Amino acid sequence: MSEWVIPDDGIIDAIAVQIAARGQRRVRLTPVERRLAAALIVADGGTPYRVAKCLGISCWTAHTLVDSITANPPELAEVG
């Protein structure tokens, strides 16, 4: 697991998700938060490349994440 992925604690840090989705800086995220950040990027018209750059993940991981989001979108109401 990456040093930027932290264990899921059941709490969504909406501020960290927004910072990551905007690409302002790298932040440590849980897997759920990383998925939500990627979904925000995709919802804003972002590409897997943009997801990779904002979240500091490989393009392969970003493509897999985007494919997963496209197939089963998360609920973004609590984050957006």
C-alpha cells in the first residue's frame, strides 16, 4: 500500500477529498476518500490522466479507478 493511502477509519474527510480533487497538493487519503476524489475529478470532466496527476497514482491505477467509478458511481452529495 502507498504511503499516501491510509487505513479506512469510517470517516470521510471532505476537506482532504476536495484538496486532492483540485490537485492543490498531495494528501493522505483512505481508499474511500481516494475513490471520492477521483469521482469528483471525473464528474468535472477529468480524464484518467488528470486523476493520476491530482492523486499521485499511476496511470494504470487511475484507469482502473475511473473504470470502476464509471461502472458504479459513488454518492458525491456529502463531498461536493
